[in-house]
Amino acid sequence: MSETQPGHIDSKPPDLKSPRLLSDTLTEKQFRKIEECINTLMFQTPAVVFSYQMSGGRWDITYISDNIESVIGFSPKAFIADFDAWKSHVHPDDIDTFMQNMRSEKTEGKQRTFEYRVRNKKGAYQWIYDQQRVVADEDGKVEIVSAWWDITERRQAMESLQLSEARFQKMLSLVPDMISIQDTEMNIVYANWCGFGAVPEEKRVLGTKCYRTYRGVESICEDCWLLSVQKTKKMFQEERQLPDGRWISLRVLPILDENQNIEFFVEWIRDITERKRAELDRHTMQAQLLQAQKMESVGLLAGGVAHEFNNLFQVLQGNIEILGMDTPEDHPQRKRLKTIQTHLKRGARLVQQLLLFSCREQPQKQIMNLNYQVKETVSFLKQTILKGITIELQLDKHAWAVNADQHQMVQVLINLGTNAADAMDEKGRIRIETRNVVLDERNMEQGVDLAPGKYVVMTVSDTGSGMDREVMSHIFEPFYTTKGVGKGTGLGLATVYGIVKEHKGNITCRSEPGRGTRFMLYWPAISGQQEEKESPL
């Protein structure tokens, strides 16, 4: 191989398949002119072009363009001298691919491309796009023509894009919302998958229909929000409750092209269940606060009135008793005096209820066993309610002791028991239960406004007519009653409510029309058990 000027090795450019034929028809001057034009063109092109042949187990260069030095820093002369050891410049991670392509079968007309990194003269690695083609001369001698393009910037941009996309994917994977991009045919082109509703692994496939992935159906959903956005080309936003009870905030944004046609949809779904629960809790607390304020105001009024009436009743009762003692049994006014005395006692009991409701009478608390008090009061209830109504007990024999006023406890049980009996049509069942509970922030029962701690729950349920929501919203209000005139004062449940609150407890009620009523009373417990020993009523 004779060495000439760069770009003129063996005076044979790589794209001249039969230079002998050209030299036979062209003069030497014409041939040199063509060669000069080709070399000028090769120098101006961004690709480095060279050709080589395998000879005696080594590579011999037959042509190289002058612009190699501007690409990788090596002069054509240095490149030629070191070409057989060129593999030492290839990046270690790419050497296997490089050698495999250099050793592959050399078939005329076959073209192959591959990318690898080479170390330039400054010691830095550059990405090379190598396009090779096998040609043969008229004698069948095989020659490989190779064109190099420096694609370092393109690869760096690609790697930067991939890194940016990976970073973007990582950030979105941490977002608790579900974000997806869909085309106009409702095919998912992107999704972070890990958001709300976490799509199962087997369904995380791009290019499939959104309704198939998210809802497991084979047709467009009837309530599809994408259809709404297609019509308006505006963002769709709403809050809705899912069948499983969760709440979501949904946004669908259209991505428009330069002609204002929808190209993609961005669907953003956020789980707002906790926020909805907090709003409901806030409304509930506000209602409870208003109810407590109203009860306090009515209690103050009722207490003041009750004391005044109590004084009047004591005077009236005293005088009636004196008149009774001075009136013979056969006196015609004796019956009227007894009638007046009966109604005065009824009025006195009403005053006592008002005093209990207003908490003007201080409870006389003592440590007691709730089970014993229930049994004692039930014995009295059985004598006063209709015979067709049965009372069942399911009492926890290990129920904790409570610190309560015995007389007020009796009042609570009698009021709840008589109310339950009044709600049943001559036949039915009243069930009274007790059980221990420990309430904390994790298992606080819904609707129970209590401090964490130990409680004894007393449940009084019946099989009566039940109540609707409208009635339920007023049951603890004083003087509210659904009973006929003269059959109820409307103070029974209000009194129960006041007693329970006075004992730092709580009362809840569940009821539906035709499905009975269930009251649950929470009494603060005292650690340790209390024996069921008798205590006077």
C-alpha cells in the first residue's frame, strides 16, 4: 500500500467501482479534476468517508476523506498509521458490538449501521454513527466503504431527554393523584399508574382503551367525561362519589393543536374522601354545638320556671293535705280534693323532670354496677308496660363499674323503656345490653363525641315503628313529642340527654321507619369490676 496525500490513497475514491474503465476513457487531467471535486465534496460533508480492505489478517485503508481531523482530531496520516489498532479507541462498553460488526460476513451490496463511542485525540469519547456498505470491483475484490457521522450532541440530547423523562416519571410516581394522557380514540398514551385507584400490574398497558383499563368494560362509559370535553373543548371538572363510597375530584383538560383541534386529553383524578369526611364532621360538630347551645338556653329557662313552680306546688300540696285531714270521708267535696291532689302530684313530677333536665339538682353519684341497676329497673318496667311486650337482657357479666346517680339512672331506663313500649303496637320486644369498650383515636365510633378512654355502653333497642330523619333531628329537644295531646310532655328524651351529659357520657340513636329504634348510651367506666350487690332504690 503506497502512501499519498490524504484523500488520495491509491488514487481511487470509494464510490468509483471501476476506476480502470474511467481511466481508459478519461485523460489524466480529467481524472484528477474529478478526483479533486470528489475530495472537495468529501471535505465539506459532515460525514467522514473512508474505505478499507482485509489483507493478510489486517485492515488496509484504501481511501479516507480529509475532514477526519475536524471530527475526531486525528490527521488522516495518523489515522492510517493506527487503523489496525483502532479498536483501542473504542469505548470498553461498545467494543463487543464494534468487533462483531467488523468481523461479520462481507457480502456485496450489504449495508449495516451501528453506533459506538470512540476516544478522540483529546481523550474524550464521541458517539459515532457508522454506516457501512460492501462493494466489489470487476475482479471481485471486496471493499468496505464506511461513513462516519458525529452524533455526540444528538446522543447527549437523547440521554438528557431520557434522564429528564425518568426524573419526570419518578416525580409523578410520588404524586398521590392519578394522571393519564389519552388520545382522541381514548387510548392511554401515558399514565403514572401509582396514583389514586392504583391500576393492577396486569392492566398497566399503554395503548389500550381507558374504559377497558380503568373500569374493565368493552365500550365507552355512559358517563364518560371525555365526550363532554370533546364537545366543548373546555376543561371538565366535578366532584363525584364512587360506588365504594370514596369521593374523587376529577379534571379533564384538552390539549389543542395549532388548528385548535383536540390532540390529547389530560385526566387528573384526586382522592378527596378525607376532605369530604372532614367537611361532614365539621357540619356535624356545628350542628352539635348549636344543639348544645339551644339545650343550655332551654335548660336555664326550664330550671328557673321549675323552681318557681316547685314552690307553688309545695304550698298547694300542703294546703290540700290540710283540707283533706279536715274533711270527712263522706263529705261530697272529698272526691274533688283527691282529684286536685292527684294532678298536683303529676305537676310535681313534671317539675322534677324539668329540674333533672336543667341539671339544677346535683346528682348524688356513687360507684355502682350498671347490670344490677338494669335488672332492678326492668323488674319495675315489666309491671307497667303491656303484657305483649317482652324485655330481653344481654348483660356483660364483666361490665366495668360506673360512677353514677342511682335515681337518675332509674329515670333514664324508665324513660327509654316506656318510649320503646309506646312505639310498639301491643306486641314487640325491648332489648337491653351492656358491654365494655375502649375508645381511642383509631377506633372512635362515628358520631360519638367523647374523650378517649374506657366506657360501658348500654344499648336499648326495640322492634317498634321507628323514626324518620326529620323526627330523629328533634328527639332530644325539650317539649318535642310525636304523641297525642295529654300523652307526653316531650321531656323524656331531653331528660335522658341531660342526665347522660351530666355524667360526662354520650347518647346516640339509630332508627328507620318500620325497623325499630336503637339508643346507645356511653357511661365513663371505672377500672375494675363492681360486684352485683343490692343497693336501695
